[in-house]
Amino acid sequence: MLITLKQKKLKDGRISLYIEYYKGSNTDSNGKRIHIRDFEYLKIYLYENPKSASEKKANKENEKLAEDILAIRKTEYVQGKFDIKNTSKGKRRFLEYFEEKTEEKSSSVNNYGNWYSTLHHLKKILPKNLLFEEIDPTVIKRVKDYFDKDAKTKSDLPLSLNSKYSYFNKFKACLRSAFDEGYLTINYASKVKSFEQAESQREYLTFNELQSLAKTECKYPVLKRAFLFSCLSGLRWSDINMLIWSEVRDEGEMSRVNFRQEKTDSVEYLYISVQARALLGERQDQQDRVFRGLKYGVTYNTEIVRWCNRAGIPKHITFHSARHTNAVLLLENGADIYTVSKRLGHREIRTTAIYAKIVDQKMKEAAEIIPELIIKIDNF
């Protein structure tokens, strides 16, 4: 591969510097030669006709900077071609890098919390000055053993199986990212097995319980509307909280919400029922939040429990239980598992299959619901 520094004159008179990666050529079906090139635009510019001393100085400095970057790119190519370790990257501190990756997750409340907790644990088991070049299978095993046997919760209890699974997977994700970015020469993430994930308890409301809740007063009307909307639509709290009116589309008698799912960052198009649409209320300005005033915290979480108690529902219900309720009610009322999976935005059908297992259990319980008969049949 040929790596060269190039120039391109822009419409505004400046000269843009970029690197061209020439990878040879192919011949198409018509015998025409096709050159294969990639480009890296450096966002470094020169004055075409520098007039002042400062412009000449800026050109000289920018030319030097571009030449330095070119030298780095050539070195990186040689290192990759001959499998030479990048020693400068290996000198970086691992925990510093993990902290940087944690901050990149700050826009996602739930994901950031798991990364932050993982970082908190890693600081207990790994030396502050551990370098990437010092990471080996022994270090990986030490971290896994720590999560498995020694790590404790804030209440000084052993970690649950799902916490072990989540925290160790964040550690692996960081290792994978470090390998992709050249800090590690071995992809340890692909060589170590994760913990098994335990099947979590999915608390949900039956239709009769949901009906009782709908008839019962809630201290915060916006919370009641949002919770019932989640039960009818299956949207997560994070997506409901961020929902704005431009994402609500009224199409004749039908309505749908077009939104970017906060957890997976995928775009979803979800049709909602007439009753679910009514819970949204009257349309406001395009950028206004639909559920204005909805908050996440102890106050609202506690009110959900009290609301359920007033409705005579003894279960420990959280806002996320509304999403479970939607899945179970859909399956109980004849929706196929593929449709339910798509509506919930699951990436894998096996995630949705957990709800099908719940419904199957209810069917088993229904088999014994009829009282036993006293039966007498002659000649039987």
C-alpha cells in the first residue's frame, strides 16, 4: 500500500491536506482498470497565497503537523503488516482507559450505572498503574475470580449471578475495544468465557389487576398516564420519558410513535391503540415532551408501590413491570411471539421467549382451576 500526503484546493481558497491510501487496482468485467483508494481528511488547511508573516508561519506549522501524521500512519501500517507491537499504546494505564470508556456511556443512565459500578470494583482488584502491556491471562483470571468469589454489594452481600454477568461483560467489552484500538495485541475478550446469566423474575400485572389499578387514584396523574401507557404499548421508561410530540404520528384512525430506542439506539416504528393514544393527551408543540413533569426517583417509585397497595395488589411492581405486563397480555390474547418481540424492540427472540414461558405456566395452572367432580359412570 502506498501512503502519501495530498492537497486539494477548496472553494473558499484554502488548501486542504489529506492522506491517500492507494491499495492497487482491479479490472472490471469490461476490462476497465479501477484504482482502489481510501482517504483520510486531516482537517488541516494552508493559505494558498500567504501574504503576512503569521500566515506563512501557520502554513509551515500545518505542513509540519501533516507530515508528522503521515509518518505515524506509515509506521502504523508497517507495525500491522509485520505484527510489530505498538509499544507506546501498551504503556497506557488500563484503569484510565476504562474510566474514559465509562464516561462515553454517560448519556445512557442504566448503562452508565453498570459501567461505573464495574469501574468501582476494578479499582479494588487492579493496581492503579497497571499498563496494557502487563495484561495477560493471569490478570483476566484474577478479575473473574474476584467477581465470582470476593466482590460484595454496598450491603456487604455477594454479587448476584446477573451482577457477575453484567460487570464481567463490561470488563470484556473494554478489553475488546482496547484490542480494536491497538492497545492490546491479543483479543482476550474472545478467549475467556462469561458467567452464565440467571433468568430474572419478571413481575407483571394480570388484566384484572391492571383494571383495578386503572380505577385507583394515583398521587401523580402524569405517572399514572405514563405507567398505563407503558402497559398498553410496551415502551420502556427511558423512551417514554424522552418521547416528544414530533415522534407521535396520527394517521387517520391509527397512531404510532417513531422513536430511537434509548437502550439499543435503534429506530422503532410502533403502532399504538386508540386507548394508548388517548393517554398521551392533546397534541402540543413538536419539541415538547409528551409526559411533561415525569421524573425518575424514589418519590415516584414509592408512589407506584403505594398506588398498587391502594388497588389491592400485593406485588412489588416497578415502572418496568409495565413493559412485562404488556408482553404477557399480548401473548395471552393471541399475539405471536415474533410480533411481540418486534413490538418490544428485542434483538433476539430468546429474550421474548421468557414471557412465553410465563404464559405457558399460567396455562398449566388453569388446567387445575375447575373443582374436582364426583363422577359415577356405569360400566366404565
